[in-house]
Amino acid sequence: MNEDKIKGQWKQIVGKVKEKWGKLTDDDLKVAEGNSDYVAGKIQERYGIAKDEAKKQVEDFNRDL
């Protein structure tokens, strides 16, 4: 799914994001509003993983939507 579509359906997708990355807060997701780079940065921060790995996880998640 492309970034524009994700932004358009963000409210429906938030639940799936919370299931996958439970450490992300409601505030994180509210600020993100479908911005994949922001989500990847927060995943990196919350889970202590490398930026490339966080970005890969988000890309894989987007592809599976």
C-alpha cells in the first residue's frame, strides 16, 4: 500500500499498528498520521533497534496491508 493510501486510511490502520508495535503510544500514532518515516523513528526509539531495521519492518507492514 502506498503512503498516500495509508494516510487516507490511517484511522483504520492504527489498530493493526498497535497490534504489531504495542510500545507505540496513542500520541505517537496521532502525531504520525500515516507518516512512515515518523513511525519507523518511533519504532527505533521504543524498541532500541537500528534505523534500517525499523524502516524495513514498516515497509514490510505496509506491503502486507
